[in-house]
Amino acid sequence: MPLGASDQFLWVEEGEPSHGLAATVALDGPIDRTYSFAVPDALRGAIAVGQRVQVPLGRKGRPAIGFCTELSEVAWDGTLRPIAGVVDAQSFVPAKMMELGRWIAHYYCCPLGRTLAAMVPEAVRRQRGFASVRYARLIKPASDVIASTPRLGPKQRRILEELSGRTGDVPVYDLLAASGASPAALRACVQRGWVEVSVRREARPNTTGPAPISEPDFVLNAEQLGAVELIRRLRSSRQFGVALLFGVSGSGKTEVYVHAIRAAVADGGQAILLVPEIALTTQLVNRLAKRFRDVAVIHSGLTGAQRSLTWAEIATGARSVVIGTRSAVFAPCPNLRLIVVDEEQEASYKNLSAPRFGVRDVAIKRAQIEGVPIVLGSATPSLETWVNCQRAAHYQRIDLTRRVRNLPMPRVHVVDTRDLPLTPAGPPILTPLLEQKLADTLARGEQAVLLMNRRGYARAIWCPACKRPLRCPHCQVAMVYHTTGAGGALCHYCHERFPPPAECPDPSCRTRLVAIGAGTQRVEELLAKRFPQARVARVDSDTMRRSDDYQKAVDDFEARRTDIMVGTQMIAKGLDFPFVSLVGVLAAEAGSNDFRAQERLFQLITQVAGRAGRQDLPGEVVVQTAEPDAPALLAAVRHDFVAFAESELAIRKLVRYPPYTRLARIVLADDRPSRIESEAKLLAERIRHTMAEMNALAADVLGPTPCVLERLRGQYRWDVLLRAESATTLVSVLDRLRGDKRLRAKVKSLVIDVDPVSLT
């Protein structure tokens, strides 16, 4: 029978009407509902909201684990099944974080139990790195025991006297050391009912201590000072607000972060600084960590014990500054005063497994719940944030219009590769202009960065007669040719690898295959031939295999042990090297598979171009492209985000795509193409029928259509897009579909992605 909200149910058995304490439990699994259980008298006071408990589930009462989300005194007409036990000794989800978890589960269509489990890492819940510490305390007054026990042993007496002189519980190891007594003497005191010993799980003490602060010789300019003051006023008001720190590359946004965070810490608070993937921001994190005391760094490279102990230090307030990637948005800061999201537009902030949340939006929601300001920083903000600054009252924009010390922006040259003679493998890898600029840069003893956003040696193995590439047998994608490592033809999605055939596999063709389109391996090979004296480092996921590989590459480049760094987007952002005067962008094309393609192209070119000329050396950028008239490219050449945003937003508004609408992408996958198509059509029809019932005129359905990558890892994939004029409309339609159990299909998998960052 229902209890409170419609998605809460009681397990009812025969019995008399009863009254007592009931707990609402969200199970840790793919169960999109909550259940209620009776709290036994023995567990009263031992269960708190946010704590994990074990409960009986189903007719056979199989044990299951879930989070207690609510405790209340209720009356019921049957007999509630009782909670079987407590899993954790404490709650890891305080009230405000429970509110955030409910919002994430609701908005991103994920079961609440699974959402809460994602918010608190497993290592934290298991208290990895903690030790069991025994404590002793007196049950009876020591004076009474000594007076009534004439033959009291001297060691037992010393234990009683030592406990009598202390307040609170005393660690057993400390008690025995101070009294000189043995464990046997303590056991005797316990057996005779004079002393009680309890066991607690405690974090091991941090013996590293605070790192010395490294303060650069740097003075804020007027724009930076104004930004810091505006953020200070926001924080002083103790109210929620969003500030977009919109600054050109090299304008000193990081220094604004540092001063704003220091002010929050000086007021006795804590601050969270979110950064994209840690591998892409190693240099930034290391430099920031040296600017503060009591810094906690959270990222995927931590061991379970490190993550657990760091979490505990944050929760006690011992760490005042938290720097981290996606999971750091859930850091348990009891005195949170400020949140900063660096490079807020980054696609890597999207969580790709359930719950599929966007970190920026979760951070904004947390700031709203906590009543604190949040700063979003970017030289190329997302169009969603840009539009919000224009029409949302709680958003405001802070502009940093010039580089620090008034350094000039790099000069950008665009080379149309369509005008160049083709080689058998396609356009030349290095155009004459870029090759000459590289030679000049090396002759001056300066450094260069080359971006090739494709790894491998060649992007395809091509049949000139059939005009089609060699494809992966499991995915509808071209195999990429690799020469290093294991080599051969490799699928970048399912990792299928095999030696490429010399001839076309079509028996009627048998034309010799050729490798076309360059990747980072081929660029590295060419640079070694053209500039044999240059020290070249390749940075991509093929070379960065260990956690410290990227750090070593960055350190070598910073120490000028490397002359040219060539790599994928791993080198496009978060790096600051004073001797980089040249940046080359190879094969700068947007593609047309996604409505965000132009936006991503502008962001990538602007970010990598910003690596040049950041100190005293003038910077130059050479962009090689077969799409020289692309709007994003033309705007990036002028370093003009405003012009790009106006142009792109006009198109988005015309075709009714974000930020003027909200999307939910439903991806169905199955190994049978006939079934996946029919199920996708049935699902789309159910959604349309539901919207008609709701009279939801401000929403529509696009599709179903095959995905851009129609076959992936042996599964055929179809898309259904739900589009709405507002987030409120989108959520209301999804609520109805979830409540009526209409978001189901007879397929291998069905994924709901609210606010997708890509449609591929």
C-alpha cells in the first residue's frame, strides 16, 4: 500500500494495524522506485538518513542493500518487513547532498539508489585506509572500585587511576602506554565490569603535512582585480549566483580563481575547484596545489585508500581547498563557500555511465542548494552558459578582454589544403608554410606544438577502386592503421585488431589497398625525417599508457628537453609554456555528424592557439584545413567568440536545437537489426501518444533513426530524440513516461541521456 509519495510502497503482510518508525529505502541497483521498511527497536537511533542498510526483498526476502532516504513515524494497516541490519557505521550523505541526489535522479532519469551510490565512492563507503581503534572508558567510578576491592592488582589499579584522570574515551594503546599495564590487566578490568572497551573505524593520520606555498611574482591587473571583487561581493551576500568568467586565452583566469578561493578560505570556508580530465590539466593542478595549504586533489588515479582518507579529511574540514575532476563535485565540504568550474564547456564533464549527469549543471544545482556563488570560467563558453547570461537573472558575465601584461594574441594563418597537390595518401601533412615556420622556430631555439586530433598512422585503409575503407567486423567504422605498439588495423571503439590485407577483401576487386589520412604516428615519423635534430614527443592515448606518462611529457617539454610536442586534443588545453611560439593545427575540419560540430571546432582551435605566445615571445598559429570558410574557423582566426556565438545561435534558434530547446536522447541497442527498428518505432509512438495525452504542445519527438554509428560492438543502434521548449516540459514528459513504465523496449539495452553533449 502507498505511503506518502506514489513511488513509495510498503511490503504488507497479515497483521494488526500498527504504528512506528519507518524507513524509506532506495535500493542500490536498476530499480526505479523506493520501498518502506519498519525500523526495529534495536536499530532505533542507529539508522540515519543517507546510511546504507540491508533489507529483505521480494517474496523470498533475499537480502539487498540500499540507502535510507527518509525516516518518519507512520501508521500502517499491515506488518512492514523490518530492516535486517545496518551496513555502514555512519551516513555519508548529509541532508543537502541527499537533496542534490534526489535532483540528479529526477532530472537525469536514474534510480535514486544508483545515483547515491555514484555520489559516494565505494572506497569511501568501505572506509578503505581506515584502521580499527579500541577505546576504553570507566563504567564504575575508580574510587568506588578501589575502595571495595582490597586485593586489587597494581596494574589494574593503574588502569583505573589513569582512566579516572582522563575525560572521555581513551585509546587503548595510549592507556596501556601511560599506565604501564598489560592487555591482560585490561581484560581483567573488562571482565569484572569496571571498564568497557569499544572499537571504532578511524582514518589513519596524515603524516605528510601541508606543502610549502609557492607564490609567483604576479600582480593582478585592473580587470582581474574587478573580477575578484565582484566574486567577493557575491560570496559576502551568502546567496546563490552564477558568474561566467569570460576571458581570452592567457588573460589570467587562474589567478582570479586563486584569489577568490583564498578569500573564501580566509573566512573559514571551503572551496571546490573543478577541472576537466586530470590528464589534460596536470600542469594546472600541480601549480594550483602549490598556492594553497590543506589542498585535497581528487581524481581517478587515486587508490581506494587515498580516495577514502582524502574524503574523510574534507568531511572534517581538515582540507579547505578541493581540486578535482567529475567526482569532486560531490566532495563532502561542511563549510562550502565557493565553487569554481574551470573550462566549463568541456565535454569531459559529462558522466558517460548512469547517472549521466553534466558536472557543470550539477555544480550549479549544488551551489543553489548550499546558497553559495559559483564561477564558470572559459575563453570559449558553452552556448548554453552564454545564453543564460543574457536571459537568467541569477547569471552575470565578468569579462577579461586582454592577456596579462597586455601581451598580443597570436597571429593566425589559414592554409587551404584543397589548393595543394594531393599525394597518394591524401593532402600533404605539413604544408610549405607550416614547414617553414617550424624550421624558423627551431632555428631560434623556441618550441612548437602540433595538434593532429587523430591517433594512429593513417585514419583509414582504403580501396581506390571500390571507394570504401576497410571496416571493423563489429562496428560500422573504418579501421585505423597503426604502426607502433602491436600495430595493424585497429578499431578505436571495440579494439578489434588484425593485420590488414594487402588487397581489397572483395573477391571481384582485389585492388591493392592504400593507407590514407594522417594520424599522430605518421606526423611524428615525418617530423623525424624533416627535422632530424629536433626532439619530438608524441602525446596521445597510445603513448600515454601509465598515469605518470603525461606528467613526464609535460615536465620534459617545460624543461625544454623536447622541441616539438605533437598530439591529439590532450595537448590543446591546460598547458602554459613560455617558449612556445608556434602552434600548428593539422586537418582542422568540423565534420557534420553533430549539431555541436562547429562549436567544438571553434573551442578546439581557440584553445590550442592559446598555447602560443603566452609569455614574452610573439605567437603564431598555422591552421591547415579543407574547410577554410567554416564559420567557426573564420571566427577563431579573429579570436572573436562573440561573432561566432551570434552566428551559431541564429542557426540553433532556426532549427530549434539547444540552447533554445532541451533534448533527451534515448538510444536503443540490440544484435538483431529487425527487432531494434521495430522497437524503436514502437517506443517513439508511445512517447508521442503520451505527449498527446498530456497536451504537451511544447515538446516533440525526432525519429526514430539509426544512430550515426549505427553498429557498435556488435550491437545495432537507433535514436529517439525527445525535444522540449524548456527543462520543465522535458522533465514533466519524462516523469509521465517513467511513471507509466513506457520507457521500455524489448532490446538488449536502452539508455536515456538528458542534455547529451553529442549525438554520435
